Amino acid sequence: MKRIFFLVIMIVLGGMASLPVFAQQKPHYTQYVLNQFIVNPAVTGIENYADLKVSHRHQWVGIQDAPVTSYLSLHGPIGKTDYRKTATSFDLKGENPRGKRYWEEYTAPAPHHGIGLQVINDITGPLSNFSMYGTYAYHMALSSRTSLSAGFGAGFNRVSLDADKLDFGDVVADPAVYTTGVLNKMRFDMMAGLYVYSADYFLGVSAQQVVPQKIDFSNGYIRPKEGRTVPHLFGTAGYRFSLGDNFNLIPSVMVKYVDPLPVQVEGNMKLQYLDRIWIGGSYRHKDGYAGMMGLNVSNIFHMGYAFDYTTSRLNNFSKGTHEILLGFVIGGYPDNCPRNVW
């Protein structure tokens, strides 16, 4: 299996060295619904507090050098003054803080700004993709209950190839990159997005890697036609169904497009109890299933876990994919502040 995976890596490297790279170049996140900021900069500053999240994803466990993705994200508002008395996690004065009364009394926040930071490290075999972005968004009310935000992110992306790891046994590696140490390609990168949100639904569109760049690892030895990064387009939508006063059912969908690959659709379902615990599942078309669960440990800390089961041929070799997410509320007032991301 190690040799098969190395052959896949060689195909990717060959595309980077001589042909356009026709593959998804940005990481996948099963728990995107818990942190939509990681795919859409328009979410920046949506809360009344600074929202810190860290995540680690180990894909296709059991396959050597399979993708491993880690990230840290942090964003918060500037000039947001609507500190309504509603709890983030636990009961306030004997009431369910996220029950029917909360949503019936929900009002769109006043116009405000938001700033944020994303740090992402994605490693697959000898390839490493490290990126860092600063983000900004502006939020404004469309009606008494609905808001629109627009945001963008700018930063850098560094793609690295550890050529010393290109040992494929009896498979000959490209002499242009073999045994030449670590090769790096640094480039400027941008993202942009729009997000409409209310008490009952959200709609988002975003684009990552919007500035196509050339990628090559020839290190000055040869200069064939370089590979290119390509834009990644995301569409997200979700709706909240109230199941009594204690439960919320939140179906959502993500649509992803990376030219020239087929459109990828992912459905997600989350059942939440008292804003304390939740369970859920997702399905990615022609790819696999995932189960999720989470817990609000306190009013300032929560955690989520997802397990992916692939239905492709990789399932013959993989033991699944694990993803864990930890979230921290910074600067709440003190036990109660509204939350707009579900």
C-alpha cells in the first residue's frame, strides 16, 4: 500500500512540475458547520466575543503519509455593542438559553466590523502546504432579523516539497527534484465571501485561492510548463427546525466546485439539546459518510469529534478519518452573550 500511495504522490508531483494540477488543493473539513469561518471570511466578527478554535484532522488512518491537517482560527468583532442577555451555554434563570423564546426575540445586530486570523498546515507525504491569512468583514442589517456580511482575507501560502522523502524503492523519481533537500514556493493568496444569516437560516458563498499562481519544483534544473493553483468555490446553507423547547434540528449543505473537477455536494445534519450536547452525521456524494458529536464543557469551552468512513476503494486500506475540534470563547460578558454560528 505504501508503494501505491507513493505512486499517487508522484502523479501529483508530475502535475505540479509539468501540467496544471487538476485536484482539490485546499483541505477538507468535516465539522465545517461548527466553524464556518474556516471556509468563509465573511463570518469574521459574527459573535459578541473572540472565537478561538483549533482542529486536527488525520485522514485515511492506516495509510502511510496520508493527509494530516491542523489549523488555528481566531476572530472577533470591532464596535459591536449588542450585548443581549442570552446565554452561550448553560441555563440562565432556569430557562433554555437557546429555546423558542430566544429565537422569537432574536434581532439583527447593529452594523459592525470584524477581524480575524487563520493559520493552516496541511501535510501529505513529502508535500506540505502552510498558509496564514488575516481577515476582515463588515456586518449590516438587511431587516430586523436578517444580516448580511461581506469579508475577505489576505495572506501567504507556502508549498514545500521534502525531496529527501522521495524514496519509492524501484520506482524512479524525477531527477529534477530528487535528493535536492526541501524546496519551497511562497506566494500571495486571497479569499472572499458573503454570508446572510438570521435566527432561522444561513446562506454563504465564498472563494478561496482566488489569485491563481504557478507552482514548480524544478529548482532551476528544468523549466517545464508549471502547475497552477486554482480557485475553490464554496456554497453553504442551513436551516433551524425547533423540536420543542429543548431540541434544535439543523440540516445544512455544502457545495464545492474546483475546476475542472465535478461539483461535490455534502449534506449535514445536527441535532442539538439545550445547547449542551449535539450529535450529527454527514454524507459526501460518492465519497463517504461521517458521524459527529460534541459537548459544551462550560460556557467558555466546547469540543467536537467526527469520524469519516470512506466508500471509495481506499476503504480497503484505511481505518477511517478522525477529526477533533476545540473551541474557546474569549471575552464573553461574562456567562451570557448571543451566538450566531450554530
